Amino acid sequence: MSPKDAFALAVKEVIRRLGRSVLTLLAVALAACLLTALVLISRTAETEVLRQLAKGGPLASIKVAAAAPDPSQLANDNARPGSPRDLGPQAARAIGRLPDVASVVPVITSRMIFVPSAGAPGAGRPEPSYFFDTAVGADLRDPSLLPISVLAGRLPAPGSLTEVAVTPGYLERLRLDPAEPEKVLGAELEMGPPRVFDELEEQTFRALWQRTEIVGVVAQEAAPGGIVTSIEHTRRAQRWSAASDGDTGELELSNSPYTGLVVVADGLDRIGKVRRQITDIGYSTSAPENLIASVQRYLNVVEIVLTAIGSIALVIACLGIANALLAAVRERRREIGVLKAIGARDRDILFVFLIEASLLGALGGVLGSLGGWAAASAVGIVVNSYLTAQGLLGLHLGPSWGVLLLGVLGSTLLASVAGAVPALKAARLPAREAVSES
Amino acid sequence: MAAGATISVKGLAHAFRSGSGSVSALDGVDLEVPAGGYASLMGSSGAGKSTLLAILGGLEPPQRGSVVVGDTDLSRLRGDGLARYRRSTVGFVFQHFGLIGTLSALENVELATILTRLPRPARRARTLALLHAVGLGQRTTHKPGELSGGERQRVAIARALANEPRLILADEPTGNLDEASARGVIELLEQLHAERGCTVLVVTHNRAIAGRASQQIALSRGRILAATCHQSGEGRRSG
Ligand SMILES: Nc1ncnc2c1ncn2[C@@H]1O[C@H](COP(=O)(O)OP(=O)(O)O)[C@@H](O)[C@H]1O
Ligand SMILES: [Mg+2]
């Protein structure tokens, strides 16, 4: 019997016991649905948690500080830096040439005075009406290389002196609702780096005022600071403040051209190596590698447990297939004998039953995987609305063909394994059942 | 048309293992049926008729003795070899018809040709010709449930002929039929036997039916009681 004919016969058998077939199919579909939904949700949870950890930037990012390394701190994610050390374009180029380094983005921070414009949301409410904060300037030409994620609006244009982005900390400072970050977009923010003058026993500030527009709200980990600007903006500010005289302790002035670098390694597993090499060049580094590794370990355990639960459900459903087919074999002993009497070989009978089992598994797998995807998407929508209400980044649940394929192939395979027992039993039935009395 | 096969059985013994010990079903059976012969097999229930048929039809390898059908020594065959023998040499007709309920008359007959891997276009033609030959040319799409007992047995006979067998084995083919249908089925078997020249062995409880065969065999407790031969033609008087 050709595979095509065996398939046709198996289909007829499935249709013959339609009620029982539908029930077993439903069980497989539900189990496959559970499995794919659980795997999809746990996968998404893993990537989302890591994305939140990396603040939207690359996971394998390393922060380099303008300081000498403290060798005892290498195993520490947030290494305590040693004494200050200038970090300039030359060091950045040297780090960029290291193997396993994908990119190097310089960062310059600058202490500034900020004055939210009158009439802007939240302006004027808390006293005083100005405040000090650190502006974080980075090369914004390729934001994907930076640990910055946009919550609303967009990043300032590279090189712009008139566009800034603020962090949720800024919203909090102005008592604005973090769930509605877009309300602050378009507001004016006057800002300027101070220069300190020592005049007649009295210290005075003069700021280089710049009127800017808030174009985005972002979460960022590039450097501590509440405002994000272009690196050109903070470089200009740094130069202005550097000409101060007298006591400038509050300005945290530094002679280093760059405050730090954001380095991206070629993979999570390369972070340790790159950090050691940067230490050899002579700079202090920090990276969330240990945090990410342990989070990944926990998430893996969760994924394994959820996958196991789904798999057990699928195994139970496939036992249902085995049960239904065993009953069918018992009821059709004589018919199987007749098939043999008219010339079917043992393996023809085996194939018909195996095909029947895998057909139920495959159909159930397809229905269940699609259902699981739908369920996971529904969960995603609910979770998303919750996350956005919390002022957090929404999650993204893409069509994961791998997981869907796993659901279909898994249930087909399990079903054929489950079908093997009744199929073998049928194939081994003696042909003389054809002339038995019962 | 394939000619009939001779049946030659010598010293055939067959026992079934059961819980307590073994039950002897056949005990030293010797039997000769000439090629193209038409034999009836009678005997009370449990005499071993079905067992003899099962062995002759290759449903089960003989345990002891020699069984040769045509040029095939059945005691040498196992598994797939027996399946090939059943496919190519034997056509079975059962008391219970043995049709598959989900398949139409046409598909039931075609199934036998599928098992021999007959090329697809030839299948349909041969199947339709056979259904015409058994008088069911107009009922090809009907499922067994939509046919009378006699009609079902005609479908089964068409299926038995699908692979041009050299031996037809019928186990109480009229056991589930009323008298008129039974006569129709027997006459069909006789007609096909005459037309195609295959050897036919019919198990029956009906003396009248048995009496129409050219060779009558009686079986009791696994042994041949008597075998009588008539001149061919004598048994075929219409009754
Ligand atoms: N599968 C079997 N297992 C055990 N005993 C069997 C089996 N088939 C038949 N027998 C026994 O073999 C003997 C002959 O059976 P069978 O050939 O079916 O008789 P008949 O067809 O003449 O009524 C009986 O005693 C029956 O009980
Ligand atoms: Mg019997």
C-alpha cells in the first residue's frame, strides 16, 4: 500500500469515529495551546526583562568611566572606580580597536541650572523655580548603541543645541503624572551651565543660558543625570564651566574630555573579556553582566518549569490518542484480520494507525499552536495596558515561528509515539481474526 | 485468466494454545483438490473448518504437515511472504462479509487492488468490471450499510476476485443470508468458478449447497470423515 493510500484510509478512519476523533483532537489542541502560550509568555518575559534591564540599549554594553580601575572590583557589576583619569578620543579609539568590541560611544555630562518655562505643565509649582541637575550628552547618531529607551516623543537630533529629552525623574520633580509622559512634550526648558566667579569674598554664578524644547521622555543608563542632550551641547557647557575660578566643588568639574564611554561587546559572553582588556588599558568599567546572568538563570528556570507543565499536558493528551486508538483496535480486531486476509502486510496496518495518530496530533498541534499564540497575544495586550499605565515600556510579542513549529512538531511527534503502541498491537493481530466467530 | 491452483494437504495438524493447555483444531488432515476444482467442506461447529481455511488461505502458517497450494509450499512462508501469497493467490469470502463500513462498494473492492499496487488507472476499470460481473454495476457508490445482505456478499465476492486469485475460500458465505439471497450468492460463485476456472472451496452447513459441489469433504473434530467426488456437472443442477 502506498503512503498516499494509507493516508486516505487513515483519514476515512478518523472521519468514521468522528465524535471520538474530535474529542481527542480537542485535548491535543488544548494541550498544545497551553504549551505554546506558556513558552511564548516565558520567552517574551525573558526578552522583556532583559530589555528593561538594558534600558532599551544593547544587552552587552559596558560603561567606561574617566577613572583608573580598581583591580579588586573586576568581578563587580558596579565597580568602584579608582582615582580620576582623563578619558579622551585616543583612549576611545584604543578601546574601539579591541577584539570583541562592536561599538564605542562617548558621553559627556555637565552640571547645569534648569528653569522650566512659565506656562509649561508643572512649571512654577515646586519652589524654587530652578534646580541643578546633570545633563547627559551622548553621540546620538545611532541611539541603538546606547542604553536609552524612548518612552514618549523622540531623542534630540544629533548636534542640536535646542532639543532635549527628560527622564521620568524630571517628571517626578515637577510632580507630573509618569503615566502620561507625552504631556510634557513641546514644553520649553531653559538651561545653562554655570561659571563661578570669585568677586570680593562673594561667589557668583553666571550661566550660559540656552532655551530648549523638550522633544522626548526617555529612560537612560548612559550616565547618572536627569536630562539627555546631544554631546555637542554638553561639550559646550563643559567648556563654559571649566573657565570657572575659586571653589567649584558643586559643579563636579573634570578635565577629562569625555565623562565616560558606552562600549558594546560582541555578545553577553564577551563582556568579561572586554572588561579585562579595558582594565589593562587603564580605565574603570561597569556592566550589568552578573545581574543579567543571574536574571537569565532565574528566567531559564521559569521557562523550564512552564515548558514542563505544557509538555505534561501534551503527553496526557497524547495518552488520550493512544487510549482511543487502543479502543479502536479492540473493536476492530476482525476488520484488521480482513485487511490482512485481502493482502495487507503488518506494516501497512502499522502505517494506517500511525498516520491516524499523527494526523490527530498534527491537526491538534496546528489548532493549539495558533490558539496558544492568540492566548499569549491576549495576555500581552492586557500586560501592555498595565505596563503603559505604570509609565513603563510596553512589551512586544512578535510571531515566534520557532515556538509555533515546536508546538506542531511536538504534538505530531508525541502523538505518533503514543500511536505506536496501538499501531503495533494492530499490526501484530493474527490474520486468522478474519475467520473468528466473534 | 490465471488457472486454478491445486490444493495438496498431507498430515496437517494444528493446535491452539489456550489457558489450560492446547486445543487440537486439526489432527492429521489429508486433502487433495484438483486445479479448478469446486469443493464443499461440511462439519459441525468447532470441527476445524475455519482453521483449515485459515491455513489454506495463508492467514496462519501450518504447524505440522505439508500444505501446498499451486506451487507454493505454505509451511515455508511467514509474515510478508504469507501476505504476498494472500494478495496474489487467494480470494476470501466471509460469513460476516468483512466489508469496511466507511468505504463504498467501489472503494471496498478497490482496496484489494490498492494492496497489490495495481496502477491507478487499471484499478478503477477492473473494480467497475467486477461490480458489473456480480450484478452491482448500479450500486457502486453505496456503502455496505445501504446494501442488503446478499448485495454485501456480492461486493465481497467482487473484492475476492479483484486480484485474479487462483483459489477462492468461502467460509459459510450464505450463513447470514435468507434462502433466496443464499441461492443467488451460490449461483454467482458457481458461475464465476465456471468462467474463471479458479479453484473454489466453500464451507457450508447447508446440505443442498454442499451437494452441488463436485467434491464434498466432511470434517469432524479435526479429521476428514469422508471425501466424495462427483462427476463435474452433476452437482451443478439447478435446484
Ligand atoms: N484463536 C483460537 N484460540 C483457541 N482456540 C481456537 C481458536 N480458533 C479456533 N479455536 C478452536 O479450534 C477448534 C476449531 O475451530 P474452528 O476452526 O473455528 O471451527 P469451525 O470453523 O469448524 O466451527 C475449536 O475447538 C475452537 O474452539
Ligand atoms: Mg468457523
